[in-house]
Amino acid sequence: MEQMYKRWRVVVIMIAILVAVMADHLRSPTFAFNMGQGGQTTLMQRDLGACAPCGAPCPSARKE
Amino acid sequence: MTVSTAQVTAEPAGKFPKIDRFIVSVSLLGMALLASLIWLETAPFLVGLFFVGALLGIALYHGAFGFTAGWRNWVVSGNGTGLRAQLFLLGLACLLIVPVVSGGIEGTAGTIAPVGVSLVVGSFLFGFGMQLGGGCGSGTLFTVGAGNLRMVLTLVFFIFGSVIGTLHLPFWLDAPGTDPIQLAASLGPWGAIALQWAVLAGLWWLIGRREKRMTGKTSHGLLERDRSVSVVRTLLTGRWPFLWAAVVLAVGNLLTVILSGTPWGVTFAFALWGAKIAQFIGFDMTQVEFWTWDYGALALRDSLLVNVPSVMNFGLLLGAMLAAGMANKYNAGSQNPLVWRSVLAAVIGGSLMGYGARLGFGCNIGAMFSGIASASVHGWIWFASAFVGSLLGIKARPHFGLGN
């Protein structure tokens, strides 16, 4: 039966995504922190004072 | 190796259908690699959230739980099964999550957002865009995970639209609007649940009434599945009844609250991925007001592996890939050649969804599902406004060669 995709394409895409995630991680403060090179990891990024999931401030705070 | 749906269901009862071993192996390997990396570099709760994301991806794929098609089916043909499944999902999630975020578990908080022009405009644009793009935030992600090429295009422009949305959101926030309105704050958690259930019951009745008028009957397909296939086989290879998927999605959102402190969200990660790409090609996104707010600034500076929506989205993509491999339907959505009008619809729809998701504080998941599950009024306004946008989107679909 004919295959609906090319296997090599799936592998290339998966590797590309992994490389992109790794490249981002290796330049991050979390990686520097883990390597003992200083910096600070932000495992908890939540902003409890924000008014929206994206961290936007409340309209009342913007008017002040 | 692939077989059609008809061939899969034609398998004799008891005999396990062919699975796509390559896709299943690649998705499991991807999960193992990423989970190990998150475990080694971050914290156990993020590994937990990664697997919750994978579970949600499996449920979305096996349940074919699309908000977009559910709305369209009811509008076009009167079939309310998908929409009723969404109402069931909202009711169950609200029952599970409102008591938790209203003081039930210390350190948790519901999904809230301001109510105003930004929310209405954003959700309207999102609703219009999702009918052209072919899926909402979660729908786009799980179909991409299942190898749908057109949805990859929608996702790319979703990310592009999200970045533009981050540039414009401060302007829209200055338009008239009020601070978040939480029903539980004035009615208490159980009062808020009762009020929301009453509204959901009213909508349930309204959906059924229109369905009966248009089709002459009310469908009761929430538990519908192929009875010639065993429960275990259905669980592993699909297709799940809507009710199974809804229960997994509601419980998955509750687990997200318990592990991360807040309900599930999808689209912030798209804006973050876009901003990181923009930074990589030379734009200084740290000067953009959106990325100076505490959460955005922390997320932009640090690894994707410590950003909850990103980690869950990675899990969701791989979970959907695994489910598509188990169903032996990976890339099955890409068999028809792409025509330019359909590509244009994906570009416009994706961009509008991205832009709308920023202005509207999320998508069907982050704003509507998690908002209503937190008894926040913005979730209901998002629902209503996106539905109106969706009505126009449904009318626009034939102009792009998309069937209704």
C-alpha cells in the first residue's frame, strides 16, 4: 500500500525542532544556572499581579 | 503503510488493526528525549505538564474534538452533537476547576482577563479566522501533530499574527474596558457554578430546539462509537466518543491547574515562539511593551523548556502524532492537493487567529474553556463574540473553495 508521507521528511522535521529547542535552551539563563555559570532560572514565570494569562496589566492600572 | 478508515473498521472484531509503527516509534522517541531533557534541565512538575499535554493531544485527536467544526456543523446543518460536547466539557470543567481556584488549593488562580473592546474585537477576529484556517488554537496544533500540511501553514501564520498582536495589544488595552469580572468573587464558587450551569442548560436547550427544527430529530451522539470494536481498541486507536474526549480534556485542565497553578493555555506560546524567531533574525523584541511585562519578559529571556504553554504544546503535538500513528492515519489530512484559494484561507485565517488571540487574551482553550472553567465573565464574552465572527467565517468559506 502506498505510504502517505516520506519518512525522511518526518525525521528531518523532528530533528530541526529538537535542534531549535536545544539552541534556545543552550542560550538561556536556566542552562547557565544549571552549568554553575550564574544566572537565574525562572521555573515559575507566573505573574500573580497580571490581569490576563499573557501578563497584561489591568485597565485600571494602565489608567493610573 | 496506510489504510483508509473503511479498511480499519473492516478489521474483524478482536483483531488489532495495523498501526503505523514508524510514526508511533518516532513520537515515543521524541517524547522520551524531550521529557528527559525537561527532567534533567528543569523541574519534575514541567515533566508532568509535558505528559498532560501529550494526553490532551491524544484526546483531541482520537475524539476529533474540534471547536471549529462543532460550531460549523450546528450552524450549517443543525447537527448539535459537537457543540453539545463542548457545553458538557465547559460544565464539567467548571465543576472541577472553580472550587480549586477559588481557594480550594492554595497557590492556584483562575484564568481571568479584562472585559472590553480588545476582548470583543480579538475574539471576533479569532472566530472569523478559525473558520478559514480550519481549526482553533488546539485544533491547529493537534492537526499539525497528525501531519496535516495545510495546518502547518495555518500555524506558521498563527505565529506571525500573534507577533503582530503583541505589538498592537497595548494600543487596544487603552480602548474602553474594565478589570476582570470573576463570578465566584460575588456569588461564591457554588453560586458561580450554578449560574454557569443554568446558562449552559439554556444553550443546550436552544441547540436542541434548532437541531430538531432543521433535522426533525435531536441527535444523542455524545457516547456514539463503533460497537463492533472493543473498548480497549477504541481507546488505543480511536475514534473516541465525544464524551470520553471531553472528560479527558476537563480532567487534563484540572491537572494543569494543580501542577502549574493556572488553567491550560495554548496561544501565548505561539507569540513567544514568534518573538524568539524575530529576535533571532535581528529584531529587538525586548523593546516592545508586551515583552516588558513581567511574564513576557521572563519567558522571552529564558528557555522554552521552562515556559508552561510551550512545554504543554510540545507534549500536545507529540501526543497527537502518537494517536495518529496508532490510528494509522498520519498525514491522512494532506492527501488532496493544496489549491491556492485554500492556501490563501490558511494564511488569512492563521494570521487573524494569531492577532485575535492576543487581543482576545487567548483562543477557545485559553480564553473560552479556561475562562469559563474559572467562572470569569471574559470567557463568555469571548464565546459569544467568536461565535458571531465564526458565522461570518462560515459564509466566507465557499469563496475560498472550502466546503461547509
